[in-house]
Amino acid sequence: MPHSGIRAVIFDMGGTLEDLYYDEAVWREATRQLQHLLGQHGLDPGLDADGLQSAVVAGMAAYQAWREATEIELPPERVWAEYVFPHNGLSKERLAGAAEELTYFYETHYQIRKLRPDARDVLTALHERGFRLGVISNIISRTVVPRQLAAYGIAHLLDPVLTSAAFGWRKPNPRIFLEAARLLGLPPAQCAYVGDTVSRDVIGARRAGYGLAVQIRSFLTDKADRGTEDALPDAVIHSLTDILPLVTSHSETVHGD
């Protein structure tokens, strides 16, 4: 499709700006710490470590299936009460009060997140060339994305930052992509989106009419993209440094028009 002059580049978070990884050892250590965190909030689900890990992993997998089918993101209070601990007799008030802290813990301990080594330099270079920059992230926690961006020292480069937790709709629903374009004051055709999955990122950007849908592979790519082989991105990049020449070649004069 023709590109109407890319003026903004919007990024996925986990798997794109961040490297993200998990395995059984990560889950075991996270579960050990989660037991302590639940105890601090007076929450005892009556499970040993293996049972707690199973409840968290299975509950989040069930929620993942539901949210992918509906493209809706529930508030964390409902996720923990309805999917992780629906039959454990926990106080709904205490669980609701702890839900965001538990969700932040889940997002930062059940998977390991690190800023991609080239992300800061790439964002700075794009910003200096006049591109508007933003984030669209599927995530359950309301606070993890802004806190991570601040910790990485890149929050000042990215506006808007849209999360499914705050917005209520998740990728690939076009609403969240269209909202980002609206906040930027740009037509979708002048926005590029960079993400690691076809199923959420490429398809969502296409459905919203973005000018470019770019894929960068990650640990999550194959896990999320089964059955999407017929949907191809406009480009596949192997490093975030590849995005600068790509979007520059599809941009009109960015400065002073």
C-alpha cells in the first residue's frame, strides 16, 4: 500500500523496546517471592509453592485465552479474583486492594524485562529527526509500563503511552491504535508501528490503517504467532537500529512543514 509520509513511530513494549524472557526457573523464584507478598497483604490461598505456581500460570493462561478472543483487557482486580484465585476463599476487598501490586509483581518477576541495548539511541535519533514517538502495550498492570520507561530513562521521548490496562481494549483491536493516532493528531496512515508479533502488532496496525507495520522478532514471537503465517508485515527488522532508515525512507519532510 502507498505510505502517506510517516510522521510518527509507535512501539510495542515487551519484546520490542524490551527484551523479555521467562522459563520454569524464573517462575519458581517468582512464586517463592509471591508467597511472601501475598502474606504481607493477609492473603492465604491455601496452596504450597507448586500449587501456587500452577494457579498463577494456569489462571493467567486462561485469562490470556479470554482476552485474545475478546480483545478486551479487564482491570487487575478482576483478573486475580476471577482467573487466578476464583475458588480460594480470599477476601475480595483485600485481593482488590492488592491487585495492582500483585499484577506489577507478576509482569516484572514472572518474566524478566530488560531494555534492548540499542533502544535508547534509536529513540533519541528518531526524536532528533522530528518523528513523534509513542507506545502501545498489551499489559495487565496499570503502572508497569510508565515505571519501566522512567527507569530506563526514555519516558521523556514517548508520548502517548497507551496501555490496554488503562484503555480497556487490547491489540489487535484497532481502537487502541486509532486512539494513539488521535492523541498524536495524525492520520493513521502517517503512523508506523513496530512490534514483535504478527497476531497483535502487525494485524492490529493494519486493521487501523497505519502506514507501516514492522516486525522485530523476540522470545515471544513464535509463542504468539501460531496460525498467522498468511499475514505478512511490511518489513521485518533484526535490530531496532534498522527502523531509522526504514521510516526515513517512507517520510516526507518532517521538519518545518
